[in-house]
Amino acid sequence: MHNPEGGRPNGIRPAILQGLRHVRQGMPEGSDHHTKEGGEAVRSIKALTGNQAVAYGVKLCRVEVIPNYPITPQTIIIEQLADFINDGDLDADFIPADSEHSAMSIAIGASATGVRTFTATASHGLALMHEMLYVPPQVRLPIVLANVNRSLGAGSGIWVEYNDSMAERDSGWMQVYVEDNQEVLDMLLQCYRIAEDPRAVLPIMICLDGFILSHTVERVEIPGQEEVDNFLPKFKPLNFLDPKNPKSMNIAVSPAHSMEMRYQLDRLMENSRQVIKDVDKEFAKAFGRSYGGLIDTYRMKDAEIGLITIGTATSTGRVAVDELRAEGKKVGLIKLRFMRPFPHDELREATKGLKALGVFDRSISANRYGPVFTEVRNSLYGGGMPIIDHIAGIGGRDLTVAALREMFAVLEKRASGHKTKDCYWHGLRGQM
């Protein structure tokens, strides 16, 4: 939390920072030049992992409270933030919790006092937060949470799968899935701007692929602190606990009022659609990069066959599209960025005129289809276009260009009038 008297407040930080190892992955010795008040004065280029990109974004946003509990593959985010605080580059309260449930509880308490709050987790950690995740949307707390996607449940490993965040898609949090490390950092800046907009005021979860992004080094442009401050003004909470104006939050609500609360939440989620689009345009003006808002499209202008991807699969999908285009195939790609709010209207517009549509899922519902497919099919119901689910990359299995080409081959067969299944698993070992 900012100290109005200047300097660093006494208390918990020296104790909790003791023993944390210094993380500088992907950066040559001496390459990390900071100003002491929040970050770089001008734009710079660094080689960063996805986790480091999250931490740099948090620093640029001048976050004030960071409750945390470590879990692979998220831990480096927290370690990097601890380094920033220890080095004097970030003035924030770093609060270690005894569990992820407690970390989210602390985040709720901090945000309720009117300060910019951040936390991060993954997999079983997000599942342990489940009870508390339903609180911030209902009481309008614009917390930003970075979830490093990882498989969940018995027999799971530590590699990427989307079941952890997909299980929370009905909690009232906005959810955005990113493709690369530049988008990781850029969306951290956008997430606070979106979440704190008076038209929305909802928490937001930024989801990045475990290891594929979290531990992979990529070139990232880091904006200057002054231009970030111009884009993201100081947080002005609309609703917070104030001793001079006492109020209660998160109290029991009778049936006479609870339904209206849920309706208001639904309306705020609807409002956030326009907020997301507006913020993307403003970000493009300020920094020269646009991500399309709720969705992005690639070579869809004259496409007859389309494939919806999410997360890092989009990069692989672009390569497959380019190869097939070179062979004369009229194929295109739609990048699903936001799972909540779900882009119903945008998908209907983007898929007009297609002969067949595929949906990539990196999670399962144990009910034949993946969750993204179910959402897409609901949105496009009545359009008459064949839609096929393609489940792949489960448990961190490699998703290759060849696998994406297989998906397009199935869609081409269906578009030609041949019979196909409506759900395929790609990359299974042996005869399943």
C-alpha cells in the first residue's frame, strides 16, 4: 500500500522476503534498469517469461496489495513481485497466506478498502479459492487474478489444461485467455482498466498457458511508466469500506432482494462487452497494439471453413492456416479471447457464410463435448452450419501444426457433404 509520508513502511516485508530466491530468468546480468517509482521511464525491450510478464504488468499498474500463496507453475510471478518490492521498484504490501482460500479472502478484504489488488494461482489453488471467488462479483470488487492454467484432479500433472478456469466460468468473473507473453503484459494493463470501469466494476481473471507461456522466454515490449499512468489513472473506487461512512458488505440477503442482485450482476457482465472493446481501442491508440476486443480473426474474409482457437493454440493455428491457404484452401481462424463475457454476437458475425466450423477445446466436461464447444454451439444455434468439436492438448500434450491440419481436414470433409462425427480427440496414444 502506498505510504503517504514517503519511504517504505515498516512491518511484514523484511520477514516475508527473507529466503525468497532472486529470479531474473531470461535477462542478462545488468539488463534490468528501473526507476525507483514504479518502473521504466521509457519503453524497453526485454526477454521475459510469461510469469515475469505478469509481474511487470502488475508493477506498471501500481498495485498496492498482493496476497499470495505459491503453486506451480505460478510461483515465479510472486517471486518476481517480491523482488520488485525488495528492490524498491514496487511500493506494495506483499501478504503471504496460509492457502489460496486465504489469499482470495485477503484480496477481498484489501479491495474492499479501496486499493488496487492482485493475486495469482493455478489449478488446485484456483479450486481451493472456489468458495471465495463468488464474493467479488457480487460486491463489485475489481480484483485482477492471474491463473496459470494447469490440469486438475487425480492423475493430473503440472502442465497446461483449461479445466481449472473453465470450472469457474459461472462465478461472475470476466475471463480472458492470452496467446503470447506480449499479450500477457498488455492485458494486465487492460484488465485493471476494464475491471475498474464504472460501467462494469467486476473482477477479471487473466489465463495463461502453464509452461508454454509461464516458463517460456519471449520478446516483450515494456511501456514506460508515464504512458501507463496516462492510460490507467489512479484507482478511484466506487464502493469501499470507509470508517467515516460505515456500511456493510457481503451480508446475508433475503429472497426479497437476492434475485435482483443476480440480475444486476448479469447486466454488469453485459455492460463489460462494450468496455472491453473501448479499452482495446484506447490501448491501441496509446501503445500501437490491438487485440480485437472479445475475439480476433485471421484470414476469415473469404473463408469457407473456420476454426475457433483459444490461448497459445492460436499461434499454431495461424501456421496451419497459412500452409492450407498456400495450397488453395479457403480456411480461416477465430481467436476466442474472452470466455466471460462470451462473444455471442461477434461469433455470429464472424462465422457468416461458413460451410463448416470447428472448435478447439483444451478441457473436457466429461459429457462428450468440451466447454468452449458447448458455448459456441449455444450461441450459433439455429444457424444450420455444422459445428465440430476438436479436443486436443489435454494434460499439456503437444499441439502440433499437423493436429491443426487434421482438424481442418475433418471440417473440409464435412463441408463437402460427407458424414463426420461431431467430436474428435486428436493426439491419443494407441487405438482408443
